[in-house]
Amino acid sequence: ARVRPLDSMKRKQFLKGMSQLAEEGAIQLFTRTETGFEELLCGVVGMLQFDVLTHRLRTEYGVSLLMDTLPFRFVRWVTQSPLPADRLKLTSTSGRAVDGDGRDVLLFENEWSIRLATENNPGLTLAETASRVTYE
């Protein structure tokens, strides 16, 4: 989901809370790179985690959220690519972002889009988890 504070004056508390929850492993943070402005995306394993996120930000950091659910169901880390991520041939329903460590990730709605990305970009290698990403 795309997340942002309801009150823009609480952005500092929002970022602190989001960073803390990401460090705890409760959520995964991504920054969308293709929209022209900073979009913070929050990845979770299940919808219940969004409720936990909302509750904790409100009670522990005093921040209410605006959240837009996005259609992405799969995140893949780019481990090898023939092109920069912004030049890869992807489906119109796919997205690009970077994780908290600045690594390129691709966002997909379905497995078909993942397969098409690898077929349309020979040499593109993707990992299902960040722990499988290695750089030489």
C-alpha cells in the first residue's frame, strides 16, 4: 500500500515510526521511483499487518495514516540486469521501486508479469527475498 501521514505536519513522527517498524521486521518499506515524486510503499505479508501498522503508528507515534491499497502482490529484487531498472521492459501493471537499502525492486500483480519481465529482458535475474541479493 502507498502510505502517508494524514497530517503532513507529522511527517517526522511518521517516518520515525515507519523506520522503527521496518527495523523490527513488521513491515517492509519501499520508495517508488517512477512516479516523479516520493511515494512511500509499505509491504506486508497479510492484510492484518496493515491494521497493526495503523494502530501502532496512531498509539505509539501519534500519527494517523492515509493508505491506498495497490494491486501489487509480488516483490522481486533485481540481482542482475542488462539495463537500469527504469529502462526494463515491463507490463503496464508492474512497478519499480527501491528498498530501504537502495536496492532495485520490481513490483508485480501476478506471476505472469514476472515471467514476462524475464522473457522481455534477457539477462534479468530476480530474487524472491532481499537476503538472496548479492552484489559483486
